[in-house]
Amino acid sequence: MKLQVCAKTDVGRARKNNEDLFFVDVEQGLFVVADGMGGHAAGEVASQIAIETVCSFLPITDCCNPQEQLQQALEKANQAVEQAANGNPKWKKMGTTLSIVLLHNQRGYLAHVGDSRVYCLHNSQLEQISDDHSLVGEQIRLGIITPEQAKTSTFSNVLLQAIGVTPELDICQKNIKLASGDRLLLCSDGLTDMVNDAEIERTLKQPDSLNICCDKLVEKALAAGGRDNITVVVLQIDQLNQK
Ligand code: CA
């Protein structure tokens, strides 16, 4: 599979620290975004431990299916963050979102916990692949509120589960068939709280280089207020293997 990737992270206009973290490994087809949370800069620790744990566990071996291994990687990350939090009072209750895309056999495997997001742009149409594990995300799914109402909800930051704080994870797992020309976006809520899906779609479908595309996404989030750390990872499938 031939692909390009570009990733950017920005502290934003309101925060002192950047608690977001990304990891990109084109060789292994592994792409991760983590958005940490917790006082005393513990969010940075949580996102780092989570990503390090995932990277030490992945890439996958041929013996198991990718979904099982992603599940195990997230559970290991969950234990590692929780153990670190229990070992240091400053890190109490720290946690992180974790969104992983693993490319394997022409497919994109997603494993995800939290309210970071994974999108796929296919035939110029943007689709959110990940579920938001947030209270408002659940309310939207149940038809209690509309996406518009969610934006002004006082519960907009309430997460239903996060790595390090939820003992029994309900991991969002999906896999999608990839096509040449598809673009995948992994991002933290610092982008999606500031820039709506229509604008993200418009930006991703421009024939810009991925570098410019990432710059534009970050700039739009900053221009809209940049209230949180902003992280974007954009990959583009240039060519699938001939089979
Ligand atoms: Ca965030």
C-alpha cells in the first residue's frame, strides 16, 4: 500500500500545556491520537503512557486478527495509565482518549475510546467512523438532543469512558475497506469543537498537499478560538496493493 501522512499538533490559544499526543508509523501502518486529561500536567503523562504502551504492543503479528490485538493494546494502555495514576497522587484520575488506526490487508482497522475522532473522506464525502464516548454523543445517538443542541450543552465535555479511568472499556472497533484516494483523519476535540464537519470535509477534499491540509485544519481551529489543544493526523491512500 502506498500512502502519505502528515500530522500536526498545536497548543491552541487558551491552554498552557499541550496534553495531546500523536504517533505515526507508515511502515507499520499505525496511526494514533491521544488527548490526555488531568491536573498538574497529568494529561501529558497519560497520553504519553497510553501511546508508549500501544506502540510496545503493536504492530500486530500474523497469529491473531488485528481487532483482537487492538483490543488487547487498548486494555494494556488502560492498565498502564491506571497503574501510573495510582502510583502518584499528582496523577490521580488522569486519563486519555485513544484513537488508533491500523492498516492491514487493504483495510483500516479502528480501535477507539473517548471523544477524539476518526473520519474517512471517500469520494469527496466525509464520514465519522468513530463513536463519541461522551454524554452528548450518547444523547445524540438516542435522539434526545440534536448535534446543534450538543454544541451548547453544559455537558459537552463529559466523557463516558477514557483510558486509565474506566475499568471495563467498551472499545469502539470498526474496520473499513480502503480505496485509492481515500483520506483518513484522526483528530482531537480541539479541532472538532471548533470546526464543523462540513468545513472539515471542504478542507480535506481540496487537492492540497497533506502538509497544507493539516495547516489549514489547525488554522481554522485557531481562528475559531482555539480553546483547546488541536491535533490532526491526515493520511492519504495513494495506491492499494495489486492482488
Ligand atoms: Ca481536548
